[in-house]
Amino acid sequence: MDQQHIRNFCIVAHIDHGKSTLADRIIEKTGLLTQREMQEQVLDNMDLERERGITIKAQTVRTIYKAKNGEEYIFNLIDTPGHVDFNYEVSRALAACDGAILIVDAAQGIEAQTLANVYLALDHDLEVFPVINKIDLPSAEPQRVIEEIEDVIGIEAEGCPLISAKNGIGIEDVLEAVVEKFPAPKGDSAAPLKALIFDSLYDPYKGVIVFVRIFDGTVKKGTPIKMMATGATADVVEVGYFGAGQFIPCDELSAGMVGYITASIKNVKDTAVGDTVTNRENPCENALPGYKKVLSMVYCGLYPADGAKYPDLRDALEKLQLNDASLFYEPETSVALGFGFRCGFLGLLHLEVIQERLEREYNLDLVTTAPGVIYKVYKTNGEMIELTNPSNLPDPSEIDHMEEPVVKAEIMVTKDFIGPIMELCQERRGVYISMEYIEANRALLKYDMPLNEIIYDFFDALKSRSKGYASFDYELKGYERSKLVKLDILINHEEVDALSFIVFEGNAYERGRKMCERLKEEIPRHLFEVPIQAAIGGKIIARETVKALRKDVLAKCYGGDITRKKKLLEKQKEGKKRMRQIGTVEVPQAAFMSVLKLDEDK
Amino acid sequence: MKTNKELEIYIHIPFCVRKCNYCDFLSFPGCEDIHGEYVRALIREVKAYAGLYGNREVSSVFIGGGTPSILDPALTTDISETVFTSFNVAGDVEFTIESNPGTLSDKKLLSYRTAGINRISMGLQSADNDMLRKLGRIHTYEEFLDNYDKARKAGFENINIDLISGLPGESKDGFEKTLRKVTGLRPEHISSYGLIIEPGTPFFDIYGEEAEAEERKSLPSDEEERAIYYMTRDILKDAGYHQYEISNYALKGYECRHNKGYWTRKEYAGFGLGASSMYEELRYKNTPDIGEYLNADFDKNVQTVMADVSSEPFEERDELALKEIKKLSKEESMSEMMFLGLRLNDGVCKQMFYDAYGMLPKDVYGKEIAKFKAEELLDENDKYVYLTKKGMDLANYVMSAFV
């Protein structure tokens, strides 16, 4: 099919505004799938994604649409991840498209991620048209939302499709608009191969499957290819396009098309998202712009709850990394937790996703240490180290100063909650930048905030303090000098390395106090008193005491039901097994986790 | 193994007038219409097992509940007669029935005596009427006194009074009053259990883990609970009651044989709904489903139990009125001997352990015993390994190391 009949596009939206549902309807209406074949949400493949209603890995599907003008069009719908942690993946997926459908919820209107995503699309010179979704909700105000889109984003919205993706209303209008409003790709099939990698996944049989958008040239079986940034080379084994949930081989992929390449590549690291694929015998002159190496933003220690499972954890991380080049890990040891891994993630959601997959798909019981960011430590000898594990902080006497990552945060919030949200940002060391009303009832707040203040439970706090009426987005701004200290926790006078973390000096006392309080609740009574202390550089700043165990006896008779008594005792013994021994004190695994959520109401 | 072994018999009566607010025992309020049918099934069961337990000498019979005294005394007599005719009951048998003060009468008590019952256990729980109301008991202290007198008059010379300490809102002084009143009556035996808030009971909803902190505060703290426990021990000791088990006290010569049997791993046959038994090294338990029980083919149960003594592993048997059957390994048996024996003030008898397993406790549990001795929770003499006073406070902590 000629390029005139291809449309490469994506859908952008704030979370929950109906992106995946619309994608499902498009696939359904274009007829390559019967309703029976549709899973509830075709594009969200992972269980976790379905449960959380978010897209983590970009999925792509090719469908055929017969337009009202009687002609058939190939639609390549590239689904994009919906979370700020995956911004770079989003930007590469957008770069593979020519147009973007902007979905806005008819009741909620524009949210922080709507803006972030639409600006990202516009930055990539995509044609954008809006779609108002959920118009059948009683609270829907399509006209207000249309005005909001025109005022705030500045794109035409009058006459845009008004739809209900859930109930299949207005889908035809969307499909027609895709044909009419989005440009056809304009590439040169005769030119040297130039293709953008926008995703890749590992398949045990085929090796790495590379998702590409062909800008120029042609690729087919046997083409000698080269990744321009990583330098990896291979010979193409198979090319094809994306059926819903399956890979369909074809003869060749040419300019304007979206599809996949396999070439017996063993490691997704060789096929970095954003890299350009070219023909190594006939290479293109310049790579596509925008490639960057993805960096981990958040680090934590992952340890198997049962020390014997260390090899299992290593295998699982290895397998996950095959599919997720942004996951970083290296072995480390902790006095308290034994052998484990220091892992790097794109953000807290990414961390949670990996953690849950390890627990669910690989059946591992994990202990996670407090997540932290990368600090830059400038030593008095002129050396600079990037610190990912608080335990490795040099002696304070060797430190000249430290820097921490700061993000530009944008928060959209309704008028009533501006006060509480500003308060929250201030508590989290936010530096106020600006506030503008985007409509009578809503404002966009801009703050610069240290990343380590938002990786804990900022989302939760934002949600609870705004009763759900605030949305949030951020991007990395850079590193700034800051007064940081290492807070140590001592249990029964013994320092627990896995509980140490870096904290802003001004918050250290408060943090230390809360940590002690929380640990006091988590640590069971022992035969002796257990002091829990927080310390900075050897100076104790807070203390709590777990009182000695005075009573642990249940002496019922149970009419001779010894089995019942035995089960109770077994349970008690099991409970002890799940404890970590720190000196003479047994600390439940949960204690290491619970201290992460210090701001939660008790 | 030894010949002519002793056997204890437990008979469960799963009926009561009303469920008390703390009670999680298997018992149904009301249900008068099925009392007769239940007792008929019970009698079938007792008869069915007679052959299995053969020539063992029955040293104790215990009718527990629920509230066994709710039954028409004629039914109780039928049960007793069946036991006496089906089993080799010792001449000096300890034959106990549990009762709720408020369900007894002269006629009932006399009929028990005639049926061979020689010990009565009365669930008083508290001598404070406000507490009795809170617990959901059906009687007052005065009604109890009346029933107690009647029992004495009927000739019961071995009476137990059950008490519960650590009630919500009850002070140490409050429980002291109960203890003083009860010791004044001179029952032969006193059981004093600390209140346990069991899931599924009304008390759990009010005082359980998920309940309001405010309500939970009316329960004694661990420290207060222990203070009450120590007080109980002291008052009862001064009144001539020696403690022989974590929660049980008796005048000289009146320790409950049945209770001690459980902790020394005597064999026992449990009859009735949900009742547990130990035959040879096999523990089995009846169904808790009343419909299943009433229609059970007990001969089949007996065959199953017999088969399981010699065959391993055991399969699930849904069609039977048996809930659990488990042949204990030597390790499990030893573990039981330890954690059960530790409930007794005497402790685990070394000779008994050696006779059963050909080893001494220290040969098997040397590490654990040494650790707990160092923590002053266990001690030993020539004959026994036992919990210290501090060890009794932390019995579960110690026992759980032996399972």
C-alpha cells in the first residue's frame, strides 16, 4: 500500500481519561478483530497494567479501516505509557507518529498530564485533534471542556468528536478524523534505511523484537543492520507488523510503515529506545534526533526475604531486564539483610511495578529498603561520587558539599485546594515558581522540588489533601546544592544499615522521630527492652523504647483439641521465621517497608 | 507399648441456652428439638468405638460443652449408662459434668449422682453481677450460690468453679472480690482463665484487633493482666489451693485427672460433635457439621481410624464424619510431650519421655532447653523440665520453640 494510505498515530491523555478504552474501540471498529476476540482492553497486556488501569509498556497494533470515501487505510496505533516515570518512552513513541488524538474527560477537563502530553506531542510536530470522552456521564460538560482546550492549549476544538469510548458512541467520527486530519507519512523508500526504535521486547524464541517506524528506505530479511548509537550490528531474520496481540511476518517494511524486526539479538540493551536503525552497508547520513540514554532516577535495595532465594532473585532480575533496559541492578550486601541488589528505576511507579512483578510472576518474597535518589557528593579532595546507597556516604569530614536532583513540578488543582497543596509543596521543600489560573476555578502551580521529597508518598499526600482534585507531573531540572545528612537508625544500640537514608538537614529531626515511632509499632516485644534510636553522625536525635515482653500465654483447654493449640504455636513460630535478626533483636520484614510511608495517618 | 492402658473419655454437648459474648466453642443456643436425636447419635458413636478401645481402663469421663446441664437429665443418664456398659470404667473413675449455674435443679443433680457422675464443674466466671451481664451470662451470682448449695446437698464432694480474669473494665480489686468470695465457698478445684478475645465473637467486634482503640483500653494491659494473675496465684495459695497447671488450682488430692491427662498425653476418646481424640499416636477429630454428625456411619469412622493406624499417607475423607486424621511422627509426638507437659507446674516428666522415646528431653531439645534456661524461662530438676514463674508468663514463647 502506498504511503498516502497509512496513518501513524497515538492517543494521549491524562490517566483514566479513557485512552485504552478508545484504543480498544478503534481496533474493534476497524474490523480486524471480532468482539469475541477482544480482551477487555486489548492493548494493556500485563496483568498489572490491567489491574492498575495504566499502560506500562507501549503496545502497538496495525488495523485496516475502510473510510467513507471508499478507500482502505492502514492505521498504526501506537499506544504510549501513561505515567511520568516513562516520559522518555512516551517521547520516542510520539516520535514514531505523525498525529496524536488528545482525549479529554468531559467531566474532569484538562489535567496536568493532559498538558504535559499534549505539549510533548506538539513538540514533536504532531498534528493533534481533541476528542471529548465520557459525554454520557451526568456530570459531562463538553462545551466547557471544548472552551478550556481552546483557551489553555490553543488548539481548535469546536466540532471535535464527542464520544463515549466505553459505550462505543462517536467512534466513527474519530476514525474519519484520523483519515482527514492526520498527514500521511512522507518518506523515501529508495533512500538509505533510517528507522526509529520506539520499543523492544525479548522473546525466548526470536530474541529481541525491535519495534520500528521506518522513516526512509526499506528493510527485509537479510538486510545487514546497525544501531547507530549503541553500534550493535545484526542481520535481519524477519520483519512484520503488529496484529492485535500477535506478530504477523511480511516481506518488507518500507518508508512510512510501522512494524518489527528480529535479528537474533540477545539483549535489549543493544536496541535502546530512541536509537536509529540503518543499513550498515548503505548507512544514512545522520541518525534521527532525540536519542538519549535512559538514566535511573530512583534507587533502592531489593533483598530476598529468605536469604536462600538470592539466586532466584538474580535470575528474575536478569529475565526482567531482558525486557526492560531501564532496569538497573548490581549486587550489594547489607549487614541487616544479607545479600541482595541495589536497583535503579525510572521512578517510584517503575520501582513498584518491578517489585510487584518479582513477587507475583517470580513468587519472591522481598524486602525493599527506603528508595533514594542519586546524590552528588563532592569530596574535599576534589573527587565527586554519585551516591546511590546511603551506606556508602563518606565520612562527613571528607565531604565538601552535596547536591541533589531537583525537578520542575506542575500541579493542577481546583481553587478550594490551592492552600493545602501549596502547604504540602512547602513542607516538601518546594520553591514556588508561579501560579496561573487556567480557568475560573482551576490553577496551575509550578514549583521546583527536590526529587527525594516526591519519591516517597507525594502522590498519596497530594491525593488526600486535595480530595483527589489535584494532578501532578514533573521533569528533571538538574542538580542543586543542598544541606544533606545521613540519618542512621540504631536498634538495641546497633546500627541497621538497611534503614539508613539521606535526608535534608532541616527535616532530619522530624524524620528521625517518626522513624523511631513507626519502628516501635513494628518491632515486637522481646524479653528485654529494645531501644530504637535515630542518629546523625553518632549524635542521637530521637529515641523510642519497645518495652520488654511481659505476657505471652494463652492457656485454654479446647476440650483436648491439641491440634488447634499446635497450629497457634506453629503460626507463632512461622512469624519468627519471617523476622530479620539484628543483633539479638528480631525485626519483622514489614518494618523495613513501613518506614517508607511515614506521612500516612495512623 | 504398654498393656492395659488408661483411657479418658470426653463427650461434647454442643448446646446452650445462649452464646456468651466471649464464647467461640462449638455450641448452639436453643435447638431443644434435636437434643434427643443428638444423644441417640452420640450413643451410637460411643457403642461403635467400644471395640476399638477394647480393654483400656477408663480413668476419667468428662461431659463438656456447650452447657451439658441443659439436657434433660434422662438423656444424660442414657449417655452415662452407655459409657458404663460399653467401656471398662475404673471403679475410682473421675466423672465430671460441666454445668451453667442457672440450669441446675435438685432433681437434675440427684439424677447425675445416680448416673455415676461424681464431679461437677460450674461456670461461674465472675462473682460480680455487672460483669456477668457484660459477659452475656444467663445467671447471677446469687443464682450460682443457690445452685452450688444444691450441688453440695446432692452429695457432690468434688466441685470445680470456672473463673475468667482480665474482663473489660474489671479492676484488679474487682477480681480480688470474686476470688475471695469463691475461696470462701471452699470448692475442691478452681480454674481461672485469662479472657481471650476470639475472632467471631461479639467481644471481638467490640474489643478485637480492629475495634475502636477507646474500647480496647478497657481491657487490662499486659502488665495489669500479669498483676492479676500473680494476685490470683497468691490468694489461692493462701487459701490452700496449689497451682498444678497454668490456669488450674486445687485443694490437695483434687487436681483434675482429666485435665492432666491431656498434658501428659494419655489416650482419650472424644465423642460428639467436633470432639477430638488421640488413639495410639493418631489424632482425629469429628466433623463440626451437625447434619453430617447426626447421619454419620460411625462404624465406617472406626474402620477409618483403625486403617489409619497402620497405613500412611492418609487421604482426605470428605464423606466421613471425621474432620482430621493425623498419625503423628515420632518427632511430632515428642514435640507434643514437650509443649503440653510444660503447661503443668511439675513440667515434662523425664522418665515418661524416656519410656516413650528412649531418649531424654535434653537429647532432643538440648539447644532449646539451654537457651530458655539462660533466659530464666525454664528450669529442671532430677525428674522434670518445667517453666519458671517468668516462663509461665511467656509460655507460648517457650512452647512455640518446641513445635
